[in-house]
Amino acid sequence: MRAIPAGEIAGYGEVARRAGLAGRARLAARVLAGNDDPALPWHRVLRADGRIAFPAGSAQHEEQCRRLRAEGVRVEAGRACGQRPVASLDEQVWGP
């Protein structure tokens, strides 16, 4: 997660893949849920479709929106808009 640049996002699946755990997006989400490192940029990780995983209106949802907006990410209705998640290595080499 630390490799995701400020102002960019990645999906749980991409985080898992980069950790050597391809196909384990749910595991990445569970590990992230247990995070206690305040310096970890957890707010840059979203669902594959760009939606925030926390329930709308929850404190976590609002905090993630606030952090993303502070980095210049447009968030509307709980979804990062106008932004494509960080490309996978395959996409970088072969294209989308």
C-alpha cells in the first residue's frame, strides 16, 4: 500500500496481487481491517469498482472520503470518480 502514490487508488485485488497473493482480495481487506499503523495509506485502497468498502455515513467512510479528497481525488456518492485504479504490471506492459 505504501507504493500507491498520493492521489491515486488501487483495488484490494491489486494490493493482494502485488503482495504475491493473486486472487486473495478478501484476505487483503481483512488484513487491512486489522491495521494499527496510522502512517499506512489505507484510504487509497478501494473496491475494484472504485467504491469505498465502509458503509455510507459511517465514521470510517467519512474519514476515507476526507483523506482521498485531501489528496485531490474526486469522491462522489462513495465512489472515486474520474480516476482509474493503479494499473497492474500486465496492463503496464501489454495495455488495458
